Amino acid sequence: MRLQLEEADTAVFEILPPAVNTNLGGSGEHTYGSDLNEFVSAVIDQLASDTPEITFDTSWTQLRATKQENNDMTEQVWHMFKDNPTFKNA
């Protein structure tokens, strides 16, 4: 999309978030990942500096990873997620 709009007066940004520690799913259910306030500050800073691919923490590595590396990480995260008692009991 960035290439399609390069002649227009429009900027296209991609925000590639890592896992972010939030209360998504309920308090204490999602306690891993990057600090939410640090993530938001980093995104705002990168938007202000016109960075087209906005990353933070592990998302920079994931953006540059090979397909196999991303597949391995996806599998690792899935196993962590599926063993969460809240997910099992949903």
C-alpha cells in the first residue's frame, strides 16, 4: 500500500507490535510481553520520526526473521498459550 500511495499526500505506517503485557482477557491473564507504556511511547516516537515500519522489542527481530524462524516462534507461542488454564477452561 505504501508503494501504491507514494504519489498521494498520504503516509502509510505499519505497526508491528510484539506481545504486550495488558489486561486483555482479564486481570492477570496476560502477564507476559513488553511493557504497555514503553510500547506506546516507542510507537509515538517512531510515528513522529516518520519511521514506516514501527517495531518494538522482539517485533524488530520477528520482522527480519526467516520464514522458518517465524514458524518456530509461532509454534513456541502456541504451546505456551494452549497450556494457559484460562484457555483450557474456556
